[in-house]
Amino acid sequence: FYRPLEKINAVIETYPRGLAGFRSYLDLMATQPDIADAPDATAAPPLRGAVRFEGVTFGYTPDRPVLRDLELEVAPGQTVALVGPSGAGKTTICSLLPRFYEVQAGRITIDGIDIRSMTLASLRGQIGLVQQDVFLFAGSIRQNIAYGRLGASEEDIRDAARRARLDALIADLPEGLDTVIGERGVKLSGGQKQRLAIARIFLMNPPILILDEATSALDTETERAIQQALAELARGRTTLVIAHRLATIRDADRILVVTEQGIAEQGSHAELLAADGPYRRLHAAQFAAAAE
Ligand code: ATP
């Protein structure tokens, strides 16, 4: 009788409510169902967010490595943007940090602790994911935000909504926070859904953040609201941004140009432009395309 419940509990504990990409998580679990706590795993302490990839090699099939001997270090609170051609491995790098996949060689540490020695719940509970696919369930806006942290107070929920630039929308709705969304309720736009996911992460308040920037075009005003909310969300948290549009990552502490051969170059926006390498070429190509 308890078995199914235990299973549900395990899923809920392992996949903290802040994790916005629920569907992706299901997809991922279908890919590597064998990822589980090590027998001697212990709960990670509250993390500062010093992230290190040490000689990481990984491929979805062992004979086809996507990452080879990758070295990457991010100081607590820093924002690192990953740019580069499609298929280069940006998403893959980010998927390894919450241990959606297991590295084949090398190791990943946070605050010097190998992530494989942490329980999955304590690791994933400290990584906020903002993905393109937002997982919302049929229920009120309040319930959907509160999913970021059960037991959050009314004040905390309102504060998260405000920081995610959702307050104007909520004020416009007849039932405010209690407005039901989904098939039987109000349909939210792509930009509104994204802000709802951002509100969840504000509530979750994790030390580490992974942002998968939307590729789909949003109107300029929505775009600006989301960029502002994300900039505020990233402040003081170790952040990895998968950037598709270079205009949005100028302020990153460091930009990594990821190619199939590995990290081709890294530096600040100004440094990389001056270096006259692949970043400068990507930049020129993107602005030329935008001007067309
Ligand atoms: P994009 O900018 O298009 O999102 P990316 O740089 O994030 O690209 P990844 O998604 O990390 O690139 O993909 C790196 C390589 O791994 C690609 O060759 C891709 O086809 C492959 N790949 C990605 N996900 C999987 C998966 N779940 N199973 C098998 N191969 C995968």
C-alpha cells in the first residue's frame, strides 16, 4: 500500500517545486533512469555556489563524446553566459550540474563537494531552472507560484510576483492571484508564463541558477520586463545562462564560446570583441542578420 506513495514522495522530494521544466525532467528520466543517490550520499549543506567542472567528459552515447575534458570554474554569485553554434553542447553542460546525466570522466564540484556525493534532493533543491518550456498546472496563479516553496506566506508570494514583474497583470485580473489559469481559466501568453516561472524561482531562492534563454521572439516590452526580472533574479546567485541572442549577455561576468571542439574562448564582452576571434564573428553575424 505504501509503495506507490513512497514513489510519489521520492519524485516530489527529488524534483523540488522550483524546477520549472517538469516535462523536460520526465524526458530526461526516460533517458537516464539509473541516476540515483549514491549509497553513502549525504545532504548538501546550504551552498555558496562555487561551481567547478574538472576534466569533464560526457556523451549521450559513450562512443560519441559531446564534451571532452572540459574545465570550467564559476565563482559564487558570478554570471557566466554560454554562447556558440547550435549543437555545440551548451545545454549539455548545464544538464550535468543538476545531475540529469552522469559524467563519464572527471568530476563536478560545488563548494568543493563532488555532486555525486550529495543527495539528489539536496543538490537539485539548490538549483533553480528557468527553461523555455514552462510547467504550469491547472490551478490559480497563487498555487502555481507557491509551487516554488510550499508553505510560503501571502507576503512572500506577492513579493515574488512583484519581482517577476507580474504584479500589473495580477492587478488587472478580476480575481487577482486567485485567477485560475489553464484550460478552464485564463490563458497566459508565453511571456506571462515565463514570468510565472521566474516568480517561482524567486520564492525558491536557490544559490545557483540555470537560465535557458527563450529563442522565441516576444514583444519588446515583455522582453524588457523579463530581462529585468532575470537580471534581478541572477543577482547574488551563481548563474549559467544559455544565451541565444548576444545582445542580452553583455553584462555577464564572463562569456564562454562553446564549439564542438570545446571552449573556444572566454572573457568579458569587451575583451572578446577586442580579441577579434569567434565571438566577434558570431557577434557580427548576428547583428548583420538582425539588421536585414
Ligand atoms: P542549441 O543552441 O541548439 O540548444 P546546444 O549547444 O545547447 O544547442 P546541446 O543541446 O547540448 O547543444 O547538444 C550537443 C550535442 O548533443 C548535439 O549533437 C545534440 O544532438 C546531442 N544531444 C543533445 N541532447 C541529446 C539527447 N538527449 N540524446 C542524445 N543526444 C543529444
